[in-house]
Amino acid sequence: MTHAVTVLILQLAVLLLAAFTVGQLFEHVFRLPRVLGELAAGMIVGPFGFGRIHFAALHQALFPLETGNTLPVSVELYGVAVLASIILLFLSGLETDLPTFLKFSGVGSAVGIGGVIVAFVLGDLSAVLFLPTVDRFFDPQALFLGTLSTATSVGITARILSERRKMSSPEGVTILAAAVLDDVLGIVLLAVVVALARVHDGSVDWLQIGRVAAKAFGFWIGSTVVGIIVAPYLVRGLKRLGSIEIIAGLSLGLALLLAGLAETVGLAMIIGAYVMGLSLSQTDIADQERERLHGLYAYLVPIFFAVMGLMVDFQALVPVVVFGLIFSAAAIAGKLIGCGIPALLFGFNVKGAFRIGAGMLPRGEVTLIVAGIGLSSGAIGPDLFGVAVMTLLVSSVIAPPLLIGSFRGSAGHRTAEADAAVADSRQVTLQLPSVYAADFVRGRIIEAFRAEEFFVSRIDMNSRIYRIRQDEVNITMVQQDGTITLSTPAEHEQLVRLLLLEELVELKELIGSLQKMGGDTRSLGDDLVGGMFGE
């Protein structure tokens, strides 16, 4: 046992060092997503790379090829990766904006459903047509490949939209709304495919398929509905503990519990974790939980991607490189066509529809999780696992230049839902004379909201973007240099203005009391209040 634990600790050390180093290299030198670097790190140090080198001190290679297992890595290391995937999907559920999905469910639903259906069909058919070992649509390999092609990771897209100030554009709103449904459908589809793969007997039994689908949808819908109903009462009880750290820890424990229960009924563990996160996503402590679990996420998730890279067998991939390119093209076409056509039908022009399709192209964590589940269950082999990684690499590299290029020139036609997204939001702006003054005022605003029992959390650790929540009130605060902007739905605008006015009046009095220290501070106090109201 001591030897096994020592090997595991050394493996984790090497994976962390490699994942963070190569990830930074990809992000800052090659201008590619960090996840690609973490994958590449696993490939380099894994059992099919330098990890096969024998270490005399260990009496073995650091990453020996586990020939007796379905997976080429140890059970212990794969267990760490599974834990990371549960945390990843739990936080993804916490980040899901269910009200946005419901509010803009028209074009967003059409785009999400279209992308999932077309991508699944094209991915499945590519396996049937081009893989000699697959001869029917419902073959487990074809089903897993179809599911792989549906997954979308909008993290890359969201970053591009944010950098180009297009988050509130018609295309940006549509992509983010569609991504919610895309995640939901992808998770449910995975549940059905996993269950079918486990009970598959070589024939198509539609009654069996119906039972499996009903079971998956029943667990998904039942647990989600119950979770959303129970979550406010649960959170109310947890708040009595008085510590957000304890609340976050108990919530993570519940996510692990529901993940285990999902596995016991024949579904994937990540489904239970996602449901738990989604249930808590509408509570006012969701952002605080994300903030508390961010450190755990930041160190475990790179290990997950690196472990996925460990399992890429280059020799097994060589015979299916051509199929990998064909499948990648089918997955890309599935999103462009499946998301683009519904966008056209809902009022976008060709360029706007192309932007939406390009925004739904990147693959990420869900693709690897599905591939890992397929590999561990024996439904797919190392060759098709490599195809999944190839698809992720190709789509994630192609999507950014396509999306950036598509936003040059004319605009896409606006939809009623997208216009509503922009029109329904109100902004309160403070223009301060310097960054230092803005930093000071921002801190006072945060403390003022917290004094009123709001939960304030920093959304992006690399920029000054904050989310302020209390029950149904949801406010976003952004500081750019000397400008502070608070965005809120129209019905909460007066609440925001009143709280800011009280705080700024106190600041004005403070500044007035410092007049004797020199400088025209009274005019600065007047500017603070007048800058917000413009009156």
C-alpha cells in the first residue's frame, strides 16, 4: 500500500507540474486554450510517451501501462480523475443560468436542439459508414461517437465574446441560451447511451430503448425538479450554520452522494453531480460556493485533462487518423448546420447564423468525460478514444479564428428574444477620476451590499467582475479602469440606485470632512453623486 500511494503522489506531482507548465505555454505563447496544453502534457508524460521510462528507485515506470485493466492507467489515478469530473460538472451546474434559458427559450431552444440532433446523427452515421467494425446505427461505438459530437464547451466562445464586447449581442445571447439546453440534452443523451451500452445484446429492442430513455429522463427530470423545489429550504437551513465554508463543503458532499446514487441506478456519476449543481444554481449562495470551491477546481481539473491525455494511445490512433479527420469534420458540420439553420429561421441572416454555429463548435470537458466513460465501460477502444481527443483539438483550434473573423463587417439580424435581453437590462454607471478612486468606491459598494445580506463573489479572478445576489435579485458589477458599471434587471434598478445613493452620500460627507487637508475634495464628492444620476 505504501508503494502504491508513493507512486500515486509522484504521478500527481508530475501531472500538476506538466499540466500547468504546458497549459501556460499553450495559452500565452501559442494563444490556444489552456485545456489543449493540459491534454498535451498528459500525452507527453503518459504511458505512451516518456512515462514508460523505467525508474530504478520505483522498480517500475512512473506511468506503467496497465495491461490488465480496460484503461491504460491505474485505478487510483483514474479515481482522482473521476473525482475531478464530478467537481467539474457540479460547478458547471452551479453556473447554469436556468432563468436565462427559460426566458430566451425560443431561438435558444431551437438552436440547442438542432445542434444536438444534427451533430448526433452525423457523428453516428460517420461511424456506420466509415468504421468497418460498426454496421448499425444503434451500435454502442456509434452511439458514443454520436454523443461525443454533440458536446459543446462555450468557455472559449464566452471568452471571445467578452473580449470583443459581444456578450449582449443577439448572437451572444442566443449562444449562451442555447448552451444551457445543449448541456442538458447532452447529459440526458449520455445517460441513455451509457445504459444502452451496458445492456446491449446485439439487437435493437425498441421497448428496451424506451425503458432506458424513460429511466434516464425520469431520474433527470425527477431529481432536478425535486432539487430545485427543495434547494431554497435546504439553503435556508444551511445558512443557520453561519459559515459559507461549511455550506460549500456540505453541498459538495451532497453532489458526491447524488453522483453515487446516479451510478447505482445505471447512469453516469456526472449526471448526479450536474443535477445537484443545477438545483443549487438558483439560490443566492451559488456564487459563494463556486468561489469557495474554485481552489479545488483549479488544481484537480487540470489533472483530469492530463489523465485523459495519458490514455491517448498513439499507435492505436494511427490506423484511424483518416476516420478521425472525417469524424471531426462531421462534428463541425453538425454544429454549423444544426445550429445555423434554426438561427436562420428565427430571423438571423447568413452571417449571424454562421456566428452562432461557430460559437457552438468548441468541445471540452464533456467530450473527454463521455470518451472516458466509453473507454472504461469497453464500449469504445483506445483508437476511438484518440478520435475523441482529435475532435476536441481540431474543433477548439478552428473555432476561435472562425468566430473572430465572422464578427468583422455587417451585423446579423436581431431576434425579438435577443432584443429583449438587451432592453430588459438597466445599467448604473459611476465615472471616477482615477483607478485608485474606483478601487476604493468599489470596495465600499461591496461592503454596503454585504451589510444588506447580499452575497458578493468575484466571477473572473483575472478581472474586476462581480456578481451580487440575494434571493431573486441578481446584479453584475464590472470595473474597467475608473469606471464602475452595475447591471441589473429593470425591476431592481431603483433598489440599486437607492443603495448606491446612501453609500455615496456617506462618501461625500467623508470627503467634506477632509477639506482641511487640502484640495478641492467637495467637488469630487459632488461628482460622485452627480456621476451616477446625471442630474
